[in-house]
Amino acid sequence: MAIVIKTPEQIEKMREAGKNAAEVLDLIGEYVKPGVSTLELDDICHQHIVDVQKCIPAPLNYRGFPKSICTSVNQVICHGIPDAKKILKDGDIINIDVTVIKDGWHGDTSRMYYVGEPKPRAKKLVDVTYEAMKQGIQMVKPGVRLGDIGAAIQALAYKNRFSVVYEYCGHGIGQTFHEDPQVLHYGRAGTGVVLEKGMTFTIEPMINLGKRHSKLLGDGWTVVTKDRSLSAQFEHTIAVTDDGYDVLTESKNFPL
């Protein structure tokens, strides 16, 4: 699959989708508290996306995924399935990943939330993961290679004695949920695809407190750390501009 370069008009359509995805994450934060199930969070997000925004929740039935958002708690790296039996408790950390389709275009973003009061190491992991995403995004401009971004994210994680998940990565996005290029969050500077204006993709580092190795659970979706250590992730959808980048999923509650 070739990389699809978007026109300015198409990028504006993606920005509209991105705004809606960001709005869902703005909305859901107040419901993340002890005693709430991840299925309740999914219900709230689904209702807002479908009934209020008149958008489509992209994950629902995508390759058989059964819910409208991903809810990844503690040692879950990504693709956690909302479940009535998964009740949030004080000290948990959770990533909520939202992708909406508006007028045929995708907006994809995720954030970490604390349930009650986080433990210091959990907070540091979340802070470093956010900083890794931010540093990666701030490198985006024409002429930069994807390997440069991956290497910078990996270096920051290693500096803090954390690890980077290899098996899951960022991706091109547009009228298709997942398209080229793959955006690895590790690598070697000076390698990989050269960025050019009109490319759109996600940067979404998954960083672990322990070792990088992951395990896919029997449901075929939920990915956990093999050593059961905590994992964190942040994600934005990015467009490459003439001289830098544009964050298409930014909101006042989630600035870069």
C-alpha cells in the first residue's frame, strides 16, 4: 500500500474528525473514577459519538472488535475491550483510545487517565510517555525520517529506565483507519520513510515500566505486558505541513 498524500481540503476534513475524537476524550474524563466499569465508559462514549456528534465509532466491528472505544488498564498495553466486570479502582491508570469517522475521514487519539491517586512510579511512567509523544511530534517536518522520530522516543524511554513496545506502532490514517506508513516508536536515526507535506499519521508510543515484551490474550485483542508491569500510551493524529506539523486531534484539555 502506497502512502496517501492528502490535499489541504482533505486535511481539514480530518481535522473535523479529530476534533470530535478529542471532544470525546474531554468528555469522558469526569467519569473515570473508582467503582465505574470500563463498559460504562464505552456506553457514554458511544452515545456521544453516535447521538450527539452524528459520527461513527471506528473500532466497533472493525476486524471484529466488539466495542466503540479501547480501554487499557494498568498492565494492558493496548486494545483492551470494555467489560462490565472490569471495575476501576483507586490507583489504576487507564488509556482510553477513541477513533471516530466523520464524513468518511478518521480522527484517532488516546490519553491516559488516573483513577483516584496514582502511585509515584505510575505517574512518572505516564509523564514520560506523554513527553515521548510530544518530542516525537515536535520533530515532524518535511525531510525528517521516521527512524529519527522512533530513535528519539526510544532514547527518552531508556533514559528513564523504561522500555518501548515493539510489536504495536503508529500508522498512516485518512479515509482508511490504518494505512501506510508504519510509525515505529523505536529505531535508528537516518533510516525509514522521509516525511513530506500532506502525509497524515499517528504517533502513539506505548511505554512499559518493566520489559518491552507483550502477550496477546485469548480474546484476540487485549495486549498485556508479559511481566505484568504497568504500560502507558498517548496518541495524536498529525499532518505534515510545509515547515512542520499540525496536530489534528488537539483540544484545550489536551494541548501539545
